[in-house]
Amino acid sequence: MGKLLVVDDEQNIRLLYQKELEAQGHQVTAAASAEEARQCFEKEKPELVVLDLKLTAEEGGLEALRWMRDFDPKIPIVINTAFPAYKADFSSWLADAYLVKSGNLDELKLTIEKLLNKN
């Protein structure tokens, strides 16, 4: 399966996504901040990124999205946020998919599979 990077400042979300995605056979690295995500992105070279936009550190998800695109524009990025209003921000259009967080991870899993199979 795929090598994924999950970026979310909420520990419970990171752990849930990691558990669920690893159960599907993915190798998952989790990051709690944009800075940690940058280090993991450069070191691990993920095949896909699941990115929350509302991160608590100085650098937010939109900034992380921009530098990920600059670093390697071919890696698919799925925005997964609890704030649907970010979809109106032009920068969010750099992502390959935009999902609103839900307790049901089926849409996220399906989106990940589609994007990994596309590449």
C-alpha cells in the first residue's frame, strides 16, 4: 500500500488515523505541527499527505501546503479539516482533495485509495 504522512495538531486524530490507515496496510508517519511535517516530508518522502489546515503552531496548514507543493508538486495532498470555510481560500485549491473531518473515515480512505491508484 502507500507511505502516508498525517499532519494534525490533535493527538487523538493522529492516533485514530494512524491506526485506521495502518490497518489498511499503509505505512503511516504522523506529525503534530507544520515544522514537524516539514521534517517528515523531506526525510520520509511520503506518497500522499493528509493535512489539517488548523494547526496550533505559528506556521499553519496552508503554509505547509504551499511549501509541500514547492518541494514536490507530484505528491498528492488531501486537506482534512473541521473548517469548511477554508475551501474558499485560493491556496487550498493546491490540494488534490478537500474533505471535512467526520467520525466516519470511509470518505478519507476512499480518497486516499483513489489518489494512490491514480499515481
